[in-house]
Amino acid sequence: MWEYRGQKRPPFAVEPKKGQESVWDYTRPPKIVPDKRRVEVKVGNLVIADSNRTVRALETASPPSFYIPPEDVRMEVLAPHPSSSWCEWKGTAKYWALDVKDRPREMIGWTYPKPTPEFESIAGWFSFYPGRVECYVDGERVQPQPGEFYAGWITKEIVGPFKGEADTNDW
């Protein structure tokens, strides 16, 4: 199914310009890479997370997901959500909801409490859905990855096309 695993770009991929990255150059399985840019997660004026010690998960066909160390997340505004899911690379994800007055308790982020050995470096780190909360990288509000399930962070330097767009179900 996955002919493209970061070794070559498919003919339909956007050619990145200087300073850009193609999601088709990312590998499968994903890589975790440090990122020193400032990452903020907010709902209006409420800051949920603020960090310059993040890592990005880079996986073929998807915009990166940023992971934030738990020390840089305001745990007092989060509550466990009963949902979970399984990733073929990282293991079982635990979901989190915003826990503040006058807000629905929908899933806004996740962690991997006990990831697979290859991804132990992100154990307990948080990532958030940019379609459900405001996510910023160095002041740029990121765009959410298309599709209901996906949670990649699209910034100006990332080019696709991206998994989750129309007609990508067979990727």
C-alpha cells in the first residue's frame, strides 16, 4: 500500500522551495526530531501549553505533529478523556480534554504514556489537535491537517499534498 516511504517523492507531490519541507520526504516509520521554535497552544486567552523544547513527529504524507514536554503543559486545565487509540508505530494513545467552565469536554490532545521502545522519548509528552484548539509555531497559527482523524500541524514551510485531503483514503 505504501509505495512512498520517504525514499522518493511521488509525481503528484508539490516540489518544495528553499526553506520548505515536503511531507513526502518524511520516512515511514516516522522520525522524532527536536524543534526549538516557540510552540503555543491556546483557547482564546487561556494558554494550555507554551514551550521551546518540543519535538516533531515526521511521517510520510502527514504534516508534523508537535509534542510538548508535560512540564510545559498546564495540567490543571486538562482532564483525561475516556477515548484511546492505537498507532502502529507509537502504541496506545491516551486522550485529554479541556477541563474549564463553560467549555465542552471534547478531546483536544493526546499522549503516549507507554509508547513502543522506538518512541520512548515522547512518553508522556502532549500533542494537540490544531482544528480544536489554537496552535502556534513562532507566532504563526497553524492550519489543521485535513480529515477528521488527523492532527498534523500545517505551517508555511510544509508542502503536500497531505493524507486526509479528498481522494487520499488509498494512501
